[in-house]
Amino acid sequence: MNDFKIQSGQKIVLIGDSITEWRRRDQFPPFGNGYVSMAANLVTAKYPNRKIEWVNKGIGGDVIQGLAERWTRDILEERPTGYQ
């Protein structure tokens, strides 16, 4: 049985601070070299036929106020799957 819920054509957007960014803006674009990259690579390896779009919007040093200020630009305007 396949209970993995993310399907082809869906878009996953991740937002957070340095643990999410993990050098995506300099050495390792576009996903960074941390959990976002690992998740995208693992899902792609396990489900190679699924065309899932991954977006990393992490910014190192960000705090909750920063997330709130950029929520519209970095999340809503990206239109991730399931976010109405």
C-alpha cells in the first residue's frame, strides 16, 4: 500500500531560520545542505516518478517576527499545495 500523501504536481514550501536555510543562499542553492535537501532527495529517490516542486524559503537568523512579515511573499505568493 502506498500511503505517501504528496503527489505529482504538488508544491512544498518550507520556511524557517538557519536550520531551514542551511546555506541555500550561497554555497548550496536552491535547497541548502540540510534537512530540506535531504527530504527532497529522499522523496525523489523513493518516488522517482513523482514530480514534486520543493521551495526553500529559510533565512538564517530569522525570528518569528521576520516570518510573520514575509509570510505573504514567501508562502502565500508561492502557492504551495493545500494552502488556500
